[in-house]
Amino acid sequence: MKTPIVTKKQIEILLLLYRFRFLDRRQIQTMLNHKEPRRIKEWLLNLTGNGVVSRTYSKRFGENTKPAVYFLDKKSREILKGQEWVNADLLNKVYREKTRSQYFRERSMFLADIFLNLRSQAKGEFHFFTKTDLEDHKYLPNPHPDAYIAVKEGKETKRYFLEIVSEQVPRYALRKHIEYLFKYYTSETWQKTTKHPFPTILLVCPSYVTRAFLSKFISQTRGYEEDELSFFLTTEDQIRSRGVKNDIWQKAD
């Protein structure tokens, strides 16, 4: 199977799809800081035609105005496997992308929107690492957070673990995960490995009911040793309607 020839910009697109998994054309254009939609469409059309990426789009009335959603296809493996920071084992699984659920796709794109919103607000050095970026960092919580974020303003660096809480996860599993995060914090695995203070944990909840449940459980579970571990919670609706603003977050004391 002949490997298609791609441009540097097209490789940038492939790396974005590798990191975020599913993106629409508008998100790709914004991430590339590109002013010409026509060029983005040409690059994506070429990649799609050569079997490097695939796309999905709805023909249903009312949804047919939405941009197509793109993801990696089989021929992307040979192109990306030599790129720095790309995990070869993950590339070998790109054939599964076509079978991902609609929820998974929407969650991936929601995370991309969060990234773009935070990047637009950043006044200093900004770093955003997706779950794919974090794959090789075995000392991190398991499962890995949806994103690790570091924002440097002046001499201070603020660090965050971001998790998008699924409405499909039952409450007993949510309780177990919160207990695990407290245990991970007290183990000092992060602190000893990175030599950095423990990140603030940001939980994006599917509803206000889930936010209230988690906030209460965190408060009830917190022990003296975990007193400095900070949890802030919000909902998907708040982010979608207002963006990632400071005042949408509720601290769990």
C-alpha cells in the first residue's frame, strides 16, 4: 500500500486528529490559526480522498449545515509513526476510530472546544495535554485525566487535571473514582515524580444533579491529609453557554 505524499500543514492536521481524535473543520482551522477556510477544505479533501483520514457528516434536515467531523484512517499510520511524541501502539488502533460511539466523538470535540476557549484566554505560557499525549506517562492517575493543563503567568505556574464526567457512569463508580483520587494524592506519586505541587482537579459534570452529588461526596470523603487537594466543579451546559470562565466553577470544600 503506497503511502500518500502530504504537506507539512497536512501533517499538522494529522497530529491534531491524533491528539484530539475527532475534530470538525472549524476546530482544525482555529487550531492552525489559519484565515482561509478554502485551503483547509482542500487539505482535508486531499487527505480524505487518499484514505489518510475519514469523515462523517449528517444529511438530516437541520443538521446538514454542520461541518463534517474528521478522524484518522489507516494510511495515517505510516505518515505519523516517525513523528516525535507519537505512540506507535496507539497508531496501530486507528482502524477502530470508525466504530467509536457518537458520545465518544462528541466528548472529543467538546474537549477540543475547551482547549480553544482556554487558549484564547491565556495571557502567559499555555500547555494543554490530551489523554493521548499522556499515554506514556505511567505515573499519572489511572485512568488518565482527559487533559493536563499548565498555565504560566509571570513566575507562577498553575496546574490542573481536567476530567469530563460521563453521564453513563453509575454513582458507585463515581464514588470509587473520587476515593481513588484522594488515595493517589496521598501516595505523593505525582509530587515525587514531577517535583511539582499537585494539580487542581477540574470536574465537568453532565448535569447540576451530578455536580451536587460529587461536591457533597468529595466534602464527606476528604480527610485531614487531603485538606490541600482542591476540586472545582462545573457543568457542560455552563461551559457551552459561557465558556471556561473563572466564575462557573464551584469549589468542593
